[in-house]
Amino acid sequence: MTTNLARSAFVIVVLAAVGASAFRVSTAPERVKERRNTARAVCIGSGGQWIQVGNDEICQKDELGSGQVKKT
């Protein structure tokens, strides 16, 4: 009886872990898009420019005041 209970508990834990990982994988693009939109809003709100360099998007700020550009 104890062995059956332990096996059942193990199966439940494994199924829960598989379900949770499948959920995280399926919602990953939405989370990435939300983080990118938040970064873009913060960049523009702090006086920067959201630019694309190659395949990457970066925030370009002119914080130094002498024409030098700091990329973050």
C-alpha cells in the first residue's frame, strides 16, 4: 500500500512539473514581448532613443552632453 501511495505521489509531481514547463514554454513569446515593450517605454521616457542595430534593439542615450553616446 505504501509503495502504491509513493508511486502515485511521484506520478502527480512529475505530471505537475511537465504541465508547468509546458505552460512556461508556450507563454515565453508573450513574456519576451512584454519585457521589450517595458524596456522601450522606459528608454523613451528617460530621454533615450529606441533603435535597431542589426537584429538587436537597444536604448541609445546621450547622457554625457558632449555629443558622446552611451549605449545601454
